[in-house]
Amino acid sequence: MINNEAFAKRLQKIIEYYGESASSFSEKVGVQRSTISHILSGRNKPSLDFVMKVLSQFPEVDLYWLMNGKGSFPSESKKVEKPVSVEKKEISTNKEKIEIPTSISNSSNGKKIERIVIFYSDGSFQNFENS
């Protein structure tokens, strides 16, 4: 049987390890934000579907560690390099203020964001180029 409180702590550790918010984590995993909130608060137990989505999106997470707390995280056999730092810049659009990453440092690829395009539901878009 799963200890909800311990599972919530391990899930929070995963979220923090990847530098995600609960909202962005829920998007990556493909669940509603409320699902993450309810699991973290101990209100709901994680479903098998939820656990499988976490494991498929984040291969460094070991099933046995996530469910029972035994083993290690990140899994030594599945460990991949995570981004080292993210620099963000706030930009204002005529519709809202948003924060965008301007560069992501990763010693393995050295990639930098060149351009971001935002598409709105009315068919309009805005283009932002990194200077």
C-alpha cells in the first residue's frame, strides 16, 4: 500500500529536481493541475495511469523509488544531464505580460533560444527574437 504523504514528498522532489512548477509539471505529464495539487496535498492517491505518465515523461525516475521510496533518484542507470541554468526575460505584449527563457545553459549541447513565436486563438501571432 502506498503512503500518500511519502509519495507526495517524492513527487515534490521530482518537480523541484527538474525546476518545474506544479502547473508546468502537470502539462508535461499530461494531467490536470488539480491532479498534482490533490496528490501533493494528500487528498488523492496517485492512479496507475498517473504513475505511468510520470515514468514515461521522466525516465530518470525509478518506479520502485517513486512507489516505495527504495532505491535512488535520479536513477543512476537512467541518469541524463539536466539544464544547468535558465535565464528569463519578462516581455509585454498587447494582451499580457509573459516571462520567456532567453537562454538555457547545458554543458552537453550549448543551445540558445533564438526566436519564440506566440500564436493566439484569434489567429494573430507575435514574434520575439533574442537579442
